[in-house]
Amino acid sequence: MVRLTNRRQSGPNWRCNVGPRIEKQLKKHAYISHDYRVINSSNNIFEIQSRGVACASDVVAAHSVSLEVRTCTCKRWNISRVPCGHAMAAIHSKGLRLDDFVHEYFTKDTYMKAYDPIMFPIAGVAEWDKIHRPIAPYLYRSQPGGSKCQGAKNLVSYPSS
Ligand SMILES: [Zn+2]
């Protein structure tokens, strides 16, 4: 209950549209993306070249980014759904908004929806209603095609009324 309340209160304090952890990743990727050279293949497909440290003109690696499918051959964007440095270089070269390419799972709206339901407090045991009958364990019925494991034999079976 405390954790839900804390998270519900922290969401509106986020500095941008994504959470602090994702914001940190995006800053790191943005820093890296400045070293990349972006070459258009089509309107939404790019080749991203990185240069060697020893000689600035040597291309040591190249990746393919698709902004439409939201993938990069380095696989970081495909797996994490947070644009990698290659994707950010392509996004910035087109003058597009980065927020439009971060998965909606990481947005403030989704976070607030996840923690919107509240958990109601319950009264102490002394305030509970008294029940003056034994509480029986649940009725066990074998399901057709169900598990034939040994553990099921130990369960008490009650006839249905
Ligand atoms: Zn990448």
C-alpha cells in the first residue's frame, strides 16, 4: 500500500515524459549518437556508421535502423524498446521528436495508469466479523485430462452437495 502510494505520488514529479531510469539511458545514448554518421537509404531506413578512434575517416561498424519498424541491427532497440544511439542519430537527423519513438510502456501516462488503482486499508483482526462455523478447505475435483501428479492424491476430496 505504501509502495503504491509512493509511486503514484512520484509520477507527476518526473522531469520528462519517461521515467528517471529511461531518461538516464536516453541521455547516454544521445551522447553516443553524436559520433555517428547517418546515411539515408530511404525515407525511414538509415545506415549508421561509427568511426574508428585512431583515424576519424575509418568506418569500423555500421548498423541499419528502420524508424518505421523501430528496429536496429545492434538489437538494443528491438529488445529494450528504448531507442539506441544509432536510432537516436537517425531520429535527430530527420528532426523528429524522440518521445514519439520511446515505447508507450515507459511513459508517464502508462506509469500513472499502472499505479492508479488504490489498495484499501483493512481493519485489524479485532474488528472482523465473527463466524461461528468451521471453515472447510476448498473442494477438489479432478479435471478431465488434468495432472496425474502424486501430490493431488494427498488432497481431501469432499462430495459436492
Ligand atoms: Zn542500434
